Amino acid sequence: MNESLTLWAKYNLATDEKVHQLLAGLGEAEYTKERNTYFKSLAALHLHYVQTYRVYCGLIRKNWGDKYMVSPLTEESYEVTAKSLEQVGKLSLEYGKLLAAFCAAVSDSDLAGPKTKRLMRSGKTILVSMGDIMIQLVNHTAHHRGQLSQLLDELGVEHDIGGILGHAEEVKA
């Protein structure tokens, strides 16, 4: 699983940089323009996307005794309060680097480890492994990348933010 997560982390970091550049190319007015979507604007969707990292990275840090994801960005008291495209993009890059370092360091045995009770931020206790949480993070970010992709399509912006296999290790035929 570690190798797959490492591939995802490389894709994730490169794609988040690409998304930031595409959104910056639209300009602040288009970025913050109110839309008929759940998040009401690209800015709100982009911020939620980055907040997703905070939640899941913080969940791993909190529930695995500060073994992984140790960063001010994952402290319980830290809140994602970015207001501008530049600030959200910078946070996205920082979380991408944090996830890449995590994927390089995490052991398969920790990922697959026993399913244990974990306290959610809501106060609810669930039964999961660290690998389950990472699968949820991958799934949730893919969902929001899809939303961003759809909005970019509607705006006529050329992009390719769905190609994870483009980041796989290349070998000679």
C-alpha cells in the first residue's frame, strides 16, 4: 500500500500545483465569483479541498501518538483560515509536501495495522486502520478534484488533472 500512496503523493503534489496555476490564471474575480454550486465559488471549494488535508492529516497525528504528520498544520488548535488564492495555494503545497514525507516514511504494517477505535473530531468513535483513513483521504480529494475539473470545463479552461499514472515510475520497454 505504501508504494501506491507514494505514487498518489507525487501525483497529488504536482496536480495541486497545476490546479493553483489554473485558478490563478482565472484571476481573483473569477475565483471568488458566486456560482450555483454547493460551495458557491471556486474559492470556497478550493479552501474546503485544502481543509480536507487538515482534517485527515490531523486525525492520523492525533490517533497515532504524534508518530506521523507532526507539523503545526496538523495541531489540534490549527485552523485553515486562508483568505486568498495565494494563501490557499501555499497551504495546498505545504500539505502536499507533508503527505509526500508521510508516504515515504509510513510502514505498510502501520497502514494495515489493526482496526482500532479512533476518536473523530465530531466526538464519534469509529473502528478504522490508518490505511482506511488514507484511502478516505485519497477518495475525498479525488471527489473535490472532480468538482474543480467540472468547473474548469464549464469555464473553458484546458486542463489535465486526472492522470495519476503519468507519475508512475517509467521503465524501458
